[in-house]
Amino acid sequence: MIGFELNEEQLRYQKWARAFAEEEMKPYAAELDRRQDTAFDWGIVRRFAKANLLGLGVPQEYGGLGVDHLTLAVVTEELGAACMGMIEPAGGTWLATCCLTLVGNEDQKRRYLPLVCGENATLAGLAVTEPEAGSDMAAIRTRATKKGDCYILNGTKAFITNAGLAGFYIVFATTDPRKRDSGLNAFIVDGDAKGLTLGKVEEMMGLRASQVGELIFDNVEIPVENLLGVENTGYLIAMQTLDMSRPCMVAGTIGAARAAFETALAYARERKQYGRPILHHQAIAFMLADMATEIEAARLLTWKACWLIDEGMDSTLASSMSKVFATEMAERVCSRAIQILGGQGYTRNSPVEKYYRDVKACQIYEGTNQIQRMIISSML
Amino acid sequence: MIYKDIGKKIQRAREELGLSQEELASRLGYTQAALSNYELGKRRLYLANIEQIARELNKPLSYFLEDSPVRSPAEEREPQDETIAEIIRLLSELPVEERNYLLEYIRWRRERQR
């Protein structure tokens, strides 16, 4: 940088993702959102797998598309414009593969990364959060006890995307809770491991096309070769994974905000009051101007975070800033879109109320915005 | 945040060994600019980098990853207790074998106190 133009490959990915989102996601978004109980749908996952979208960030040598983080963000924005909920199964998978690519040894990468690539791909998941350990990662209680050639895992993970669905999970557990951060470890756990069961599946306000729930570990045996990195380096692994995957998740939120903006703009052009389109009333026009401005600002901040990651630089500050700004921007933009559509916007006849419900989650997951502000303020 | 803390510890451990950035960088196969960026916390440090640096600087991995503040050289030189300061001063004048012998003795005394 400086230069804000996407390169040819990124433009090609953008066009491809936009077509995928229009054809394979958007037509099903409203239906899945309204489905009762869990609306997760393997049919959507199969479409993602066919396009190798689950392996988007996985290096090509392991069967993925191997795109850089900026391209990931560009693609995710397009998918987010169609349905945030449908991205989540892929997003949960990307978190796990980002972690595995970052710290996995060659054997671990060869065994697990190809599982999420190609037509027959399965999902993956990253399991950090617990009922009593959300923002405070050092409070993790899931216990890993070494026994011969194995670690024995016991505990419960909560709010895990793809819980009960994934072929494998990256699970964070402590070898000694008294050591707090310094006792954390990351393990690869097979989805069908003995003693691993699915607990409660959450009924959520938005992101209805995804499955989020509890994972219960009851004496689950993990071979030592499934420990990621070195013993007791889990905190660094978790921090790096979340820092690096954050801007990509944020990009999906920007996509949803853009979709809300586009819906509002189209409506404002058509809807007439006092004899002219409401777009020509300054009260509405200025709202749309603010929406467009904030979307652009969020996108540039997010792209900067991605650029830092791709350059091998520390992206912590930009990642956290993009998360805070973009996710709060998205709520404001969706709220204004509902306002512009008026009564229509508040009904299920228009998609904007769904965008609003979906984007709210983004201020909470992947490190709450309050935690992001702690990170930002500590680096000032 | 995390990289800055680790970077400071790398700098400290390097200086303890009396190595310049150029010397350590060349041993690690990095450019001096890259090592400088690591020490400043500007570049992302992968676990593999930290392991390599730890080996080169004769420190356990935990030295770089565990949450202990890096003290300035001035703080290091001023222990709070005069007796401890005296012990450190006298110990540093003894040969390594003597120091190890005394360390064992201190451990034995501490066990007896429990």
C-alpha cells in the first residue's frame, strides 16, 4: 500500500463470490431464517463444499484455494451480503483451519486440512468459550490431563459454531487452571471421538441458518500427536488465531450492512411521498449518505487489517478497531434501513429486519466489542 | 500487545548475552531489520520463531510466553532487600561450582523451613 485497487485475482474472486451468493445463497436465506428450531442445512454446506469455499484459506498444497486474508475479506463481504447465517458454518471452519495452518505441524496439516477441502468436505470448529469462561480466556476449566501417550479431556464448551456437526474441532483446555493463561493448550479433537457429545443447541435471535451449541467432553482421549504447537502455548495460539481471523469475519458484517443499504436505497428511489421519491427528501438522503460513508470507512479499516496480516505484521490493533467499528456500523446501518423502509422495514416482507438480527451477533462473538476496546486502549 | 511483550523479552535476553541485533539476527538467519521489528513488536511472531529464538538465547519457551513484566536494568540492579543484594553481590564473585553448591544448600534450608 498505498493503493486501494484490488488486483486482478481479487476482482475475479469478488465476481465469483457475488455470483455464488446470488445463486446459491440468497434464494434460500429467508426460508432458512424462518424455519423453526435449528435451521442449519447440510444442502447449503454441500454448495459451499462444491465451490471449495470451506477450504478458501487452506493452502493449495492441502487441497484448499489458498487465498490471502484480503481476498478472504473480499469474498466474505459478498457472501455476507446474501446471508450472514449461512456463512457461519464456513466461518467456524475457517477459524479452525486458520489455527491449524498457523501452528499445525506437517503431519497434523496433512491429516486434517484436506478434510475441509473439495466436494466431500466436512465442517470444522474452534472451541474456546465455556459457560464460565467467555471474555476471560484464562478462566478456562476444560481439563487436559496427560496419561501415557494421551491427554484426557473433561469439561464443557459453550456457544460453539458447528457443535455436533464438525469432522474435527480445535479445543482449548488447561493442564493446570492455577497457571491461568500459561496452562492453556490447543488440541485437535475428532468429531466422532469417544466421550464427546453435543449438549444444548442454542435457539438464536439471528444467524438462524447456523448451528451453535455445547460440546461436552467426558474422558475424551486425545493422542499426544494432536497437541498443537508446544505444551502450554495455547494462549498465544488462541490470540493469534482470533487476531488473524477477525477481519475476515468483520467483512461478512460489512456485506450485510451493504445489503441493507442497497435495499434502503432502492426503496428510497421507488417510494413516493409528497409527490416525489423519498430519496429526494433530504432527511432520507442524508441517512443514506451516512450509511454509504460508514460502510466505506469500515471496509477500508478491515482491508488495512488484512493487509497487515498478509504482510506478516502485527495486526492486533487494526483487527480490533475494524471489529468495533464495522460491527457497530452494521447495526446503525441496518437500523437506518429499517427506518427508511418504515412499516415495511419492520415486517418480514423485507429482508432488513433479518440483517439487523444477524449483525447484532457480530458485536458479541469473536471477542466482544468491550474486549476489543480493552485491547485498543492498552495499545494506545 | 502480546508481540510487544515478547519482543521486549527477546531484547532483554539478547542483551544479557551481550549480543548485538546483527549478531543474533545472523545466527537466526534473519535480517537485522526483521529482528528489530520482532523486538519492537511490529512483526507477527509465530510460535516456531519464538522457539528458535529461545533456543538461540538459552531460555525456556515459557520465559517469552508467561505473563511476567520485563523489568528495566535499573530495577534489576536494586533488589528491595539489602541482605539479598549482599548475597547476590557475593555470589557473583564465586566460581560456578561454588554457586551451584550454595544453591543446593539454600534449597535444602528452604525445604527444612516448610
